[in-house]
Amino acid sequence: LRFLGLAALAALCGASRPALAGSRLGARTLTRVPARATVMAADAATLQALLDGPARPPAKGKVRKAADKPNGVLTIVGCYSPTWEAIGFARGEINAHELDDVEYVSRQFRLGGAVAIAPTVGDGGCTAEQLAAIMVEQQRAKGEFPGPCPVLLDGAGADPLRLAEAAAAGCTGVTLDLGRMGAEAAAKQAATAAHLGLEVVLFAEPTAESVAAACALAGETGLVCLRADSVAAALDAAVLFPDGVLKATLAPVADVREAWALRDVGYSTLFLANSLLLLATIERVEIQTILKAMRSKGSAKFGKGSNLGRGECAKEVLGSMSV
């Protein structure tokens, strides 16, 4: 695969725009294979009892606090769905890692320094068993370094039972898509999440109105993530965030330098999805290697990206010694 031409590789992975100069990968779309049924973690009566019961202690904003780093430091949230095209792509590759093993992926996110994991549920998403496996794998790391990652349930939509499922499973929070749900439905779900003691990450469209509405709804403990179809769109939309607000984005990052470029325009958190798994498979490295490279202080202008951040104008390796 390494020796395929750029055009063939872009066609294979569904590139939607040109990559940075010298990049071997274009952006990926989050195309999924046909959906399959998802089993709820608990019966509907138990979940409804959580919704009707007393309010839980308010969310502590763990993910937001983990994302609140000094300028120039990039944090990463690892997203996962077992039906993304990268999963099937990896099955056909020699020496590819088993990306359909949720415990392996969960461990890789933690070892790579991710501040949270966001498994997708709903149509075509993780089953209740897979969500439970992620939770158990993370809890095994208690008392170790790095410790367990908070888990954000993605894909809850407008169904309050999904929020109750997240609370019952022990998730730290949920993601809500303001652009797709609408402001009224998102506000109602955010209130339900607060009742259940869940932290909320709000996805916004790359418009000033959507970002402003998401920031107002997120409050002091939530996080706003801009959903962009391309890295170029995310770069242009960085100015839409109000001053003093943490910037996060979900974009099809296909090269280490693209992550560094997003960091350089002020994004503190990057949500990585299908394109991360594709990049790990094509480069034939573990997921944690990609995450560590993106988190390194490399140069989007001078780094080549081909060494995955190692020795590419990183501040830690500016000097060299010869004998």
C-alpha cells in the first residue's frame, strides 16, 4: 500500500480535498457500513427510573478541565465506532492491528495520552457489550499511569433513554449535536444530562450562530466542539469562538502536520475519528504512536510529517550531538 500512487490512495480512502504539501494522505469522510442493531445496557424500566429519580450530583467537568491546557498544548479525544470504514480496511491489511477489538482500541487511546474516549452508540454503533468492555478496560488502569480515561457517550441524539444508558454504564458525559438536533432539542437533552450528573460536549456547525448557541448552552462545565468537513474549514472557523472559550474540533485529520496546524490556530482539543484509524493502518503503527506524534510540539510549517513527529522541528529535539 505504501507504494501506491497518491491518486490511488486518495480514491481508496475517500479523500475529499488536497492534503498539505508532501502529505501522503487526504482527508477522510466518516463513511460507515450498513447499520446493525444496538442492545441497550439496561431495560427501559430501569433507565426510566433514573430519569424520574432524584437529581445526581452535578458534573465536575473532567473533560473540560483536561482540555484546559496552556497555549500550544493539544489534547485529544479518541472517537470510535466498530462500523467505520477503517475497521474493514484494517481487516484486509497484512500486519494490521485488530481495530475491531474495542479493548485494544480503548487501551491504545489511554496509552497515547487521550483525555477521553467517545464511543458511538445508536444505529451502527457500539453494542452495550462493547461499551461495557471499554468501561471495564479503562477501570483496570486505576492506580496506574496513565490512569483511566473519562468516557463520553456519542450518538445519544434526542432520546433521553440514551442519556440514562450513559449514566447507568458509568460514563462521564455525553455528546450532543446542536446542528443536527436543533437548539430546542439540544437544550432539553442538556437539562436531562445535568439531572443525571453527566458532562456535556456540544457539537456545533462552522457558523457564528451555531458556535454562539453551543457556547451559551455549554456553560462553565461543558465543552464546545466544532464539526468540520475538512481541516481547511476547521482552520477558517477558529475565529468563530468567543474570546476565552476553549476551542475544540472534530475534523478528518489525515496527517500529523494537520493536527499541529489546528493547534497553532488555537484549538486546544482535537476529536479524532475514522481518519485516525485509517492513518494508523496505512502507516502500520499502533494508534498510540499517532496520538503521541500529534501531541508532540512539532512544526506544521517545517515538519515533514513522515516520521510521525519524531525529530521534526520539535522543541524537545532542536539540538543534536555528534562524536
